[in-house]
Amino acid sequence: MPKIVGVVGGGRMGAGIAQVFAVAGAVVCLVEQDRAAAIASRDRVAMGLLRAGEKGKLSESPDAVLERLVLIDDVSGLPADADLVVEAVPEDAALKVRVLAAAERSVGEGTVLATNTSSLSVAGLAEGLQRPERFLGMHFFNPVPASALVEIVVGPRTDGSAREAARAWVAGLGKTEVVVRDSPGFATSRLGVLLGLEAIRMLEEGVADAAAIDRAMELGYRHPMGPLRSTDLVGLDVRLAIAEHLHRELGERFAPPRLLRDKVARGELGRKTGIGFFTWEAS
């Protein structure tokens, strides 16, 4: 396992990534844009650890794990001896390129940089890097502590040592990796978004209600969660952004349905706003 991990971006995904590495024993440097945002991120991690402890999933106290979390309010503060830095900022290519380039300037030549993007080109994000051979995708899934999968995305210039290090780290987290070549949507987003968009179209057309569509996939195909509830969990705005990207890259089969656009415009973004295709209690 890496001894020192940087996580840039402390939203739901970034906090989850920080949590699992801290639980695995790493010192985690969590970077947010200001002190208030950093404290909010720390609170997310603390809550996640509390829940894990209540379920008997920690070998030490939540407070002991939390002591390995270090808050940083600028990427320039990342330690030079970090083994791994994971970027988990919003799905904005220009923002990610800036963040990754700044992180690279702050760490040593041996540090592996990873992006948690769910659909953006790893090769494209590497364009601003001096050492693209030390860069790859590590696509975690929400909620990170409970998810068993990490999708490792190998760019055209990623070297074998970085890929193997990422595979070992995923195993050290108690998760399973799939290694895929850099392509639009990789494997998981490409398939997951396509299923989700078709489910939204079925709802739009009145084929069935949201609960019935999801239940059909859960019971008929043994999916642990239906595509509409999954969209609520990911965030309708996130799914729309990914669909728009895949629409540009892969064509009309990824065109976002009007219902999805309308819900995002109304602020019905899923669990994080309390309403999406389902109604959610505050968590």
C-alpha cells in the first residue's frame, strides 16, 4: 500500500477515496479550495468512518483512522514524497488539466498521478503533464467504501510500473480492479450510462414507473441497484455531463433524453438534493 496519498477534491467521491486509503493505513493529504471546504470534507470522512465502525468494518477506532487525514488548502502543499495523488475534482476537463499539472509540480518524479474521471480521455488530461508515463485513471465508484470495483484506465503513454502499482494498491484496499484501455466512457460509464439513458426514455414514454423499471433489472437481471436509482446516486447532473460527452464522442445512442435535461434544470439532481427519480431522506 502507498504510505502517503494525496486526494485533490473532497466532495462525496474524494472523501470516500480519502477514507478507504486512510483505513488501509496510508497518511492521506486531502486538498480543498479553502479551509471551510476542507473541514466539510473532513466531516464527510468522519461520518463515513463512524458508520463503518458501527458496522464493525474497522480494525481500529474511527478517531485513530481520522488522525491519518491531513487537510491542505492548496495543491502546492502536497508532499513531494507522496506515492500516489488522486484527482477527484468535478468533471471539467480544463479544471482537471490545471489541477493535475499543479499536482505534478508539487510531487516527486516517482509519484503516480491518477484521475478519478468517469469518462474523460486520460490521454487528453495527460497533455499538460511533463511525466505522462506516471499517469492513469483510477475510476472509483460511489459510495467508495462499499464499492468492490476500481476501473484502472491505461493511457497510451502510461508505463507498466504505474499500472502494476495501481493494481497492487487496489488489491490493498480490498477491492477488485478491471484494467481497460483509454476510450470514451471506458467500460463502466459506457455501459452504465447507456442503460440509464434507456431507462429514462422508458420512464419518459410511460412504459412503467421508476420503481417498476428498477425492480425489473434488479430481479430479472440480478442488478444490485436499478438504473434509475443508480442515476440518483451518481447525480443527474453528473450523468447528464457524461452523456453529453459520450454523445459528442460516440453518437446519437448517447443523446440525453429531455426528461433528464428538465430534471437537471429544475435542480432535481438525485440523492444530493433529496429528489431525482426517487425521493431521498437527508443523509
